Amino acid sequence: KGIFLGFQYPEEIPGVTVANFLRLAMSAVKGKKLSIPEFQKLLKEKMKELDIDPSFARRYLNEGFSGGEKKRCEILQMALLEPTYCILDEIDSGTDVDALKIITAGINKLLSPERGFLIITHYNRILQYLKQIDHVHIVVDGRIVKSGTKELAEEIDKEGYEKYEEEGAGKEN
């Protein structure tokens, strides 16, 4: 349906290589089976674009991956699957600053008028590296209690969420 969901904690799938997973996923999404040489060429191109070591493709999906490697794998999935809308649930969770820069560089490369992103985060840090931020929303108990621009995220970074939690407390969804 054109929607990609990046999980906060992607599952490990022992015995399934990143390359095999991505080839099967691409075949399912595109509705046609890609030849192995055609897929390998595309995979190598995307991995080079995203600064991902080619050996990554031979590893089992997320097995023994660091937090940053799991998130880079999700960026690689988005690059190959070309979704229309990407929902990234705490894509910055468990990453160091170097991994975060690689992840956001990948997101920035995927930005286009044809692709939307919803990035869920608790920290302002990821927003510092993204090229484009159209809206920031604060959600408390499933409700948007405040909306704004990147400046709202910077305010939260300095002052915290407490006043917004109080605003949202006790209100019906």
C-alpha cells in the first residue's frame, strides 16, 4: 500500500540474510520477481549511496546488529522499497551520533515531494540533522496538545514536556 513502518526495536530474523529479505520484499512490493544480478546491482548502488558496507547484505537480518546498524538497515529498506509514506518510530533510539548522522543523511536523500515522513521521537537531536521539518506535534495520551515548527521541538529540548503533559492530563481523546 506504499506505507513503510520503521520500528523502534526491529526484530531479529535468524537465517534470513539482509539481501534475501530485501529481494523478497522488493518482489512483493513491485509485483514482479527481480533477477539476482539486477537486484544485486541495485542493492550495491543503494548501499554505496547510504554509506553501508557491502558485507552487511550477507548478515542475518538484525541478528547481532547494533542499534545504529538496525536503523541503517531500515533506511536501506526504504531506499529499495520506495514507499510513499514512511512512519519511523524512534528511528534515533539506541544510536550514537555517528549512526544518527548516517541515518538522517539517508532520510534526507529519500526526501521528495512524492514521499511523506512521520518521525516519532522523544529527542530534538534527530531534528538537527534533517533538511526539512514541516510540522512538530506534541502528543499526550494519544492527543495532539500542541503543534508548531522546529522551534517547538527546541523549546521542549530546553524546558521539557511537563507543561504539555499537564495540559493533556484528564482530557478525553
